[in-house]
Amino acid sequence: MTGVRILSVDWHLDHPTVRRGTFFDSSSFSAHEVVFVDPERISGHWTTDVAVQADGVRRTDPSRDRGFGRTLVDWMSKRRSETEDLLVRGGGLVVCQLRPRGAALEVGSAGAPTERVDRYTWLPSVSLVDRHHQLTFPSNSRFLARRGTDVVPESSDSPFADYIEAFVDRIAYTAVYQDLLSTPIERFATVLARNRVGDIIALEIPFDDGRLVLLPPVQDVPVLRETEVLLECVKRATDRPGFVSMPDWLPAYVVDGEEELADELAGLVERRDTLNAKIDEVQAKLEDKTRYKKALYAKGRAYLRPAIAAAFRALGFDVDEQVDTLRLTSNEGDALVAFSATETSTVGLPPYRKLLTAVDRAVTDGDGHHKGILIVSGSRELDPKRRPTQYSDDVLRGCQAHGFCLVTTYQLFKLVRKALQAKDKRSLPPLRRAVLETDGSFRDADAS
């Protein structure tokens, strides 16, 4: 991208080719081929200086605010004109993070028209029309505040589809795009991603040869990595022709060999869909088969608890997953399970105390005495065979004193492998008894 002038406006991107600026500085948008904009900070220019009135609206009177309101309106007009020149006359690219419109400001004096300013007032207008529909942007557009991480990428040849794919697990959208007239947006623009209920969270809109791209923000992504992906998308976008909608009448004009190729493509797509469905099926079976292995390295309730619960189910226990514990029931006896994983070498007293409290509560609540089982995973980033003792001495003493079974995730995994290798369920009761009858540290020989 030698010679391409790139401006990043309030969007922290780090690259020698990217010039950084703010919305209210002197850099003209139209003096660049590519402009990145994060509009989140724009509204802060008036929300910090103008209080909300009784009706919930921020207002300022240009005749009394020493030019504050008029300056904001002029800046919006200036940026709108520059952006339009960049997109329409320059065929450039504007990449904007999709945010809610945010707090607006009404600028007006008594007897004079009121102008409304928000985060997107600087966007230029475009009207795209076919025989039956019209897209009028941004006047018929809503940037509705809605948060989530449920990202569903759309099939697209847009270079910015790579951005969605690269960070699909890191996207945390804060707004969705909606058209007030329910225009079929695909006729005029390219949808890059939606959420699970179909709201648009990433979109590419043509302005003649220029393009405006709306992208959701990402989280926990290094600046250098985000910059690298964005610049690669820009590089591909500068070599790509603009969006052109296919008219309804075009299929009537057939060229020799077209139908044969179309049929071949349809067959390949059908085979691909069948293969993808089979891949998904086998992938699900593989994940189900290997879910016990997560206990060897996972941590936290969201990941470690399901893996441990699956392990005890494989041993034949009925498992009730509670917030911080598991409740096990079987013919051989009932138990309460607490668990903890750490990168350090030993698990300390907090999970033991949590288990002790749960066992005492079961007694006081009239549920009877339950065996206590503490599952630990110390040095969880090491190979399980190379891990030292994974619990502290005081944890071991406490478990011995109260008759709790102290088990590492590796020992539990080996029990599960025995259960899965068993030819019938009659070999499972001895495995359950080995855990329920152990006081203190579990020994692998106990399950033999």
C-alpha cells in the first residue's frame, strides 16, 4: 500500500503508514484515501459541558454559549463534506466502528430552527434506488444500542469479511444497524455479520466507487494484531471493484455454457454442504468423546465444572451442577464435590473451606451427611505426569480429618478411562466406591 494515505481518528491503530488524529483537529478527511473512525468519543465533547435538562434532552443556545453550539454544527458540516468528497469524488474508504448514536445535543435559539448533533451527524447521505426499494442512509438508519458476543459471519467476498473471521471470538458489539423502512439491505450493500437474532452488526455500504464500512469493536485483541488485519483488508479493498447490485432481469440474458457451469457449481455447493454437515456431526461426536480431557487443563466454573461433571457421569453418578459445587448421587452413596485449578504448584485452603461449608449446610438443611470430594488441578499448564504434589499440607490434613476424598484431575481422568474401557456397567460400582470410601489423598491403586 505504498503511497496510500491513511488516517486513524480516535481509533488506536499502530503502524508507520497510519497517521493518528482526533475528530476535532485540523486533519482533513478528504486529504486521505482511507480513514478509520471510532465515533465513541465524539459525543464526549458536549456531554461533559452541557447538562441534561428536565425533559432528558441536552440543549445549547448559540446566542448564549459563546459559539459552542455553532462550532459543533460547523465541525459536523465540515467533516460531512470531507467524508462525502473522500467517498464519492475520491472513491476512498471510510471504516467506522459501529456504536450507538449516544447522547445527542440540540443546538438552537428561540424562533430559529433547531439542529441535532450526535455521533453520526458527520456521515454523508446516500440514496440507493432500484425498481421496488430504496435505501436512504443515514436518515432512515438506526444505530440501536445492543450488546453481545453472538456473532454470525455472513458469506461475503468483501475483504472485511476476513476481519470478522479473524476476531469472531473477540467481537463484543455495542450496537446493531437497522433500517426504519425494513429495506432489504442486501440489494444495496454487503452484510458482513449478524447476531443470532438477525440484527446487522457489520455492514459495507457503497458510495459510488467509495465504500463506508461499519465494523463492531473487538476486545482483548492486541493493537498491533488488529492493525495488521485491518491494513490487510484495506490492501485488498483498494484492488476490489465497487459493489454493484444484480438487476432482476439479468438472468434472462444467457450466454453459451453458462447453464452448464451454474449446474456444476450448484452440485459442488450441494456436496460441500453435505460434507460440512458431516464434518459438524463428527466434530460434535469428537467433542463429546473428549470433553473429559478438559478437566486436565481448564479452570473456572464455566470450563472446569462441566468437565468434572461429565467425568462423574461417566463413572455412573447422577450429577446436579450447582453454582460452586456438584451434588452426586448413586447406589453406593451421595457426595458433594468442590473443585479448583491454578497455575501455581499447589491448591490452597479456599476450595477446601468451600467444600466444608457445603457439607455442613447439607446437614443443617436436613439433607443428611454427604461425602466430601475435592478435585484439584495444580500446575495446570504442565503435563499432568510432570506435576508435583498439587495440594498444600493443610488441605491434606483437613481432608483427612473430615473424611474428604482429595483427587487430582489426572487421577479422575484415569478413572474415567477405566470406566469408558469397561465392557459393561457392572465394573462401575467399584470405581465409585473407590472414591466414596477414600479419606484423604486418593491413590490410583484404590480403583484397581
